[in-house]
Amino acid sequence: MEPKRIQAPLTDEDVMSLKAGDNVLINGVIFTARDAAHKKLVELMDQGEPLPIDLTGQFIYYVGPTPAKPGQAIGSAGPTTSGRMDAYTPRMLEHGMKACIGKGLRSQVVKDALQKHKGVYLAAVGGAGALLSKKIKKSEVVAYPELGAEAIHRLEVEDFPATVINDAYGNDLYAEGAKAYAR
Amino acid sequence: MRELAASTISDHVAEMCQEANIYLGEDVFKALRKSLETEESPTGKEVLKQLIENAEIARNEQTPICQDTGFAIFFVEWGHEVHLTGGTLEEAINAGVRRGYEEGYLRKSVVTDPLYDRKNTGDNTPAVIYTDLVPGDRVKISFAPKGGGSENMSTVKMLKPSDGEAGVIDFVVNHVKAAGPNPCPPIVVGVGIGGTFDKVAVQAKKALFRPVGEPNPDSRFAELEKTILGKINDLGVGPQGFGGRTFALAVHIETYPSHIASMAAAVNINCHAARHLERII
């Protein structure tokens, strides 16, 4: 099946058009955050303080790239394990995040929150950091520079490939995919 | 007595850190290409193609295969007849890691204390080093940058001797099933059997240093490797967990003699970027 081109940020309508198993190519601006940045963002939410980035409609990519070599926009930049962000993801969705990109299993709480807030979880190919870095045309730190590779980066992406794992309807590619090929 | 300068060790280590992270080994390439022929899922095939393309980009552009350039793990076989000069082995290896990770634009992924500060050491040291003394006047250094995502999906269990072969199979297959897509499949599964609680984990790690797909020299364990691999791939998890026939590229078993009361078992998982390298100095 041909991949669908989608433009970041996403509307509710965009989210509802995505189904588990869809291959997509993401274009536009996305933001990065890993464990440490999530912790800081959720602390601000708890205190009712403004966030350093507006999450409305945004994609969050779970990645900690290698340092860029001279001439590179970014170093190797594949997804990290999403489960470590499970504790924070429902809060991110409450604050407007529409999509997150990582790899690996999500908790039931996250899957329920995706349905409730109309969000979607996608996986990029884990370990394909060199290939994925070519789809990132520009990278700049927009918050928490002290976190180094874990700082929040603003990325401009072109045809960044990902696969929908958990959609807003409660479908789960990890469960369905394995069922289809188990013997 | 052969004299060997610590700086020589550091030079080799610095090169190995970069080489292993940039050039995927031919053993892994071969295993990926072979699985592309047998994979039945179109999405699975697409993932395998992306992984092969990724390794080619890394090689051509001298950029890391994966952004997780790992915890630096070393197994050193040190010949009795070699005398190290100008520093300790530990210092020499760490100096090489420091230089290799900086010069190679590799990610520094090590934090100081694991619970409280978690402050990045800034140079990917310290390395994890295992040393064996062996006869002769050569030094063999084996290096693997070990990613955190797959390492987190590893475990040890003290089985009972009465659990037997079926117990080992169940333990490994059930554990790998629970790990699912998290360790970046297609994975390489390192299995340790025997020894103590600590030794069995080292054996499982050592199993990941074997060229991918090379069987255990003992035909009984080679057969067991095949059986477990078949059961793992029959789970249908497939490349990246998207569904398919290639969940694992290989299962490697390393054993050690066991206490009469015990049958320790360990699983250490590697992602498809099964990076490992050795040099004889």
C-alpha cells in the first residue's frame, strides 16, 4: 500500500483519518522530547505554568540524536523506546499533543487516552537512525539546552516515514500484526 | 615478555568504537538479506529493506547506524606473556572510548550514579570490561556498543534442574514474546545457561559477540538454538513488531558448568544493529 503524505501539525479530522497499519510520510515541523524533557513539561503542567512550546496539534518524536557532524542538519536520529514516556503521555494529550512517534509497546492507559483525546501513536523504524536523519532537513534547540541530546528540538521533516500503531479507534498494529503471522 | 604500551590499546579502542558504530558487520548484513528472502509480510519486507538501506547510508556517509551508540562493552583475552606499560588496562580502554566517542560524533549515553544524579559523564566512560588471562603473547579485544533499548529487555532466572530443556525453551520464548517490538526486531537473542546468578548473565552477553548465525559448537546446543529460533519466529511478531516471520535473526547459547542444585538461565537481547568487533594485537 502506498504511504499517505501527512502535514504536521494535525487536526482532529487528520487524526481520525489514520488507521493502525497505515504507512505515512510526515512533512512539516515536529518536536522532540525524551524522558527528561517530558518530566519537565509535566512539572510545568502540574504547577499551571506556561509550556516552552505550544503542544496544540503537534507531533512529539521520542529521539536523542548523535551529535551532528559538520555539514549535517542532525546526527543519527532513530526513535527510542516509547514505554518510558507512558507516565507522561496522557498529560501531553490533554495539553493538545496529537501524535507521538517512537517504537515499542504502549500501556493501556496511553491507548485509552489516545481514544479519549483523539490522538495517534506511530512507530518509526527503530535502529534506522542514519536513514531517518536524511529526512530531517533542519534541527534547532527550542527548550532545555542543558539536557544536551535530550533537549527539545524543533525539526523540519520531509517525507519522514512512520507506521500507525495505535489509532484513535482503539486498534493496535502490534497485536493485530503478530496475530496475522503467528503459527 | 612482550611489552605493550597502554597508548597502543587506547588507539585500537578509539578506532574500534567508531568502526563498530558505523560499519554494520557482514554477518548481520548477510542475515538481513537472507531474511528478506523468507519474510512473508509486505510491511516486514519493507522494514528489512529500510534496515539494509540504513546500514548502507551509515557506511557510505560514515554516520552511526543507530543514534544509540551504546554502553561500551569489552571482553579482553590477555596473553600471560604480555606486559602492559604506561598505565592500567582499565585506564587505557577508557581513554580509547573517550577519544573514539568524541572524534566519531557518537552519542554519550552513560550517566554517573544510576539513581540520584543521573548526570551524563560526557565521554561515554566508564566502559564495562571483562578480562580473562590466557596463554601466549597476544591480546584479543572484543568490543560491542550495547544499546539501552534492547538491554532493558533482558533477564535472569534461576531455573530448577528438573525444568529441563522444556523449561529453558519456555523461559526464553515467553520472555522474548513479552519484549515484543521494544528491542527493535529482528533481534539477536543471547542465552546463558549454567553457572551462578552473575556468571550466567555474562555468558548471555558473551553469546552476542558470536558472529550472527554461527551455531554453538556442541551439536545439542546448536539444535536447541534452532528450536528456540523457530518458536520465536512462529510468534509472528516480525520486523519491528509490525507482524511477520522474522522476529529474530539468531539465537546464540553459551553455557557454563552448574551447581548440582541450580540451572541458571539468562536472556540478553540485541537489536538488529548487532554491532561487535574484535582485534588481535
